[in-house]
Amino acid sequence: MRAPRSFATIMNAVLEYLARQEQSFVDRLCEYVRFPSVSAQPQHKADLEACAHWLVNHCQSIGLEARLCPTAGHPVVLARTPRTADRRKPHFMVYGHYDVQPPEPFELWKTPPFEPRVEGRSLFARGASDNKGQHLAHLNAVEAYLKTGTELPVDLTFVIEGEEEVGSGHLGPFLREHRRELDIDAVVISDTGMPAKSMPALTYGLRGIAALEVKLIGPSRDLHSGIFGGSLDNPAMALCQMLAKLRDKNGRVAVPGFYDDVVPLTRYERQQLARLPYNERAYRRFLGVPQLFGEKRFTAWEQRSARPTLEINGLTSGYQGEGSKTIVPSWASAKLTLRLVPDQRPQRVLNAVKRHLKALCPPTVRLEITTGHGAEPYGFSPTHPLAQAALGALREAFDAEPVLLREGGSIPIVTEFKKVLGADTLLLGLALPDDNAHSPNEKFDLDNYAAGMRMGALLWPRLAAVR
Ligand code: BES
Ligand code: ZN
């Protein structure tokens, strides 16, 4: 009889496979990011579908049972490790998204967004970091188990969706429909960040979000501003005046009731956030702004991860081509999002903002408000045994002490995982602050890609041991 292989020997086979295949994993990510899977833009619908098909094929080629699940929006890719009937193992979900943010403005990209370029230890392409590279690291880790004949101590289901960047509107219903098959113990997501390369992180809080579009409608057509200007309101001007009243000079949101449900930061949390690296000058330069801005009495880390905000994401009106055109525009519109913290709720906050906008709107224009996606803020205790086990995997994979983070971004579906599946989420992100997520020249760090795969491999025995 063969002696049972020790844990270290088993992991060595998996880790060696990951090291040996590193170049082919980079090639695979290059292939993946070539799909312009921009979920916000209807002209890319077929590209999303092609991308999802590619992913299904890839999952099958590494030994997973995979299928494409159509939804009312973009398809979901569902892939599972082959099940052994004899005993029930702990079951985890790995979530990711194959959709990406719009790449515009194109002219600011050094090379085209969907033509991957490797420079040093960076792979440049839209979606490389957010989120294709990050969940591909997990797929590669599982491939290493399957291809080396190493038994996984857990059952895994990958859920990779195509609508995260537009609010995950169809994934909630999908979860409800597939609830029986998704009888999971917890979810693992790598779609967040780490403060620096040598600083792996477990994110235990995310902000929620609420989106709306505000349109002011004035004259029935654009009018000659010399002939008519002065006798009627200008919707662009009226909109700017309204928007300007939504925050005070330090960035505090000036909507009545907006802060009603905000749970203040605890002393412990402020202490944790204060331990994160921060250099005001370097941060200002990194952002490219002449001076920082934000609520008084809160640090930059607090402002960007643990305080609620209101931002204008887009502002449109009138003539925007070359040269000038003297008109009073017929309409003006703004896309807004609010970031929310515990215990704010998207619907309540949106109602407060709508009420306030109606009160601010002058009678000289008509107001139209369209509400968009919404997601609740998320929190998970870092002292939970699963979190502690995950910290161990991060520590070993990165050979560095992990930090605990609350982050400002949102992953809309995580609160639904809890509500629909009863599952907590471990956020183990691999993105760096200079990865340019949502910006031109997005890149993914190839050392983080490799460390992410190791983390993905080391995670499962550790999580399986938590009972
Ligand atoms: N990967 C991000 C979320 C993220 C980034 C969380 C960094 C924490 C740190 C995700 O792809 C994202 O961008 N989500 C959107 C969701 C929105 C469109 C509903 C966001 O936060 O803007
Ligand atoms: Zn994103």
C-alpha cells in the first residue's frame, strides 16, 4: 500500500504546477482580455456572449463541468469541480465577472485596450485586473489540482457573471433559481484591492451604491442664444446650480436625512485604517490633483472607504463638438452615484435625494429622474474562523503579513449571497492602487497574478479545515 502523501508534498505538486505553467497562464489571460466584454454598451452584446462561451470552453478544458446559463441580460457561466458521490465535502463558491467597464477615452491608452501588452511585470488591457486576471488566478489554481491528480478537499462552484459593472441586475434572480445547486458554505471573491505589492489584504467591508440620472428639460429644441437667451432658463445652468447644492464646500452631502442611518466608525476601525500606508504628497501626486479635498475630521482612508459620498459620474448638455455653437440647449443631464456605508439603504437614500432635487428644481424647467442600480453596503467580521483561515493563505502565498481593509468600491451581489444563499463572502483582492481600474491603461501585476494562484491553491485545505 502507498503511504499517504503529506500535506506539504500534496501542495508541492500543485504549487510546482503553477510555477511551471506560469507563461501559459499569462498567454491565457491575454486571450481572455481580447474580448471587448463591455456590459454597459449594447453594441458589445455579442462580444459578451463570445467571451462567456470562451470561458465555458476553458473551464471544460481544465476538467470542470461547465455550462453557459442565459439570463434576461448577459449570460452567467457556471462551472463546478467534478463531484465524488461518496462523501460531502465543504462547498464554496468562487465569484467573478467577465464584463468590463467602457474603455473610453481611447486616445489616452498607450496601446489599444483589447490588445494585451506585457511590459515588465504588468499586463495591460481593459479587464486585466478588474476582473479577468483575478478570477482566472482561481481557475488556474484549481486547474493545478485537477491536472496533478491532487484531491481537492472542497467542492467548488464558479459563478462568473457578465453584469457586475452595471449592477448585477439579473444575478439575484439567477441565485434564487439555482439555490439548490448553490448549497454553499461561503463565497470567495478576488475583485478588490491591496494597498501595496507586499501587502496582501482581506477586505471586510464594502460600500454600497445607488445610481440615478437627473435630466432637466427646457425649450422644445436648441435655440439661438442671441435671439432668445435671457428670456428663458438655460437647463445646463439650472442643472449646475442644483447639483452645486448637493454638497457643502468640504464634500459633506447636503441632502436632508442623508446621514441618518450612518453607523459611526468605531475606535478600533479608525485605528486599523490609521495603520495603512499613507503619504499625503505621494497620494496627491498619484491622483494628479493640485490639492486634496474631503470631509473634515476624516483621514483620506476613512473618506474613501468608510464615509458615504455623492459623485457626478457624467454631465451632458448642449454642443460638445469643435469650436463654438451659440445655443440655449434644450436639455441637460447628469449621471450620479452615491456610495453608501452601513446601515444606509439604497432605496431610502434615493428617496431622500429625489425629494431634495424636486425641492431644488426651479419652475422654469421640467425635472426627470431615472433611478438605476442599487446595492447595500457589506460587512463581515475579520475574526470569523473563515477569515482567519483566509489570512493564513494570504500570508503564505505572499510571504507577507496581510492587512484588514474596508474598501470604497462595491460588488453589488455580495449582500444577495447572504440573503439568498445564507453565505458570507471572503474578499481577497489582488488589484494594486495603480492598476488603473476603470481608467485608461488598466493593467494587472503578474507577480500578483502568480501569488493569487498560490493563494487560490493554499486556500482550500485551510477553509476545509474550518468547521
Ligand atoms: N472590482 C470592483 C469593486 C471594487 C474595487 C471593490 C476596488 C473594492 C475595491 C468592481 O468591479 C466594481 O467596479 N464595481 C462597481 C459596481 C457598480 C457599477 C454597481 C463599482 O464599485 O463602481
Ligand atoms: Zn469594476
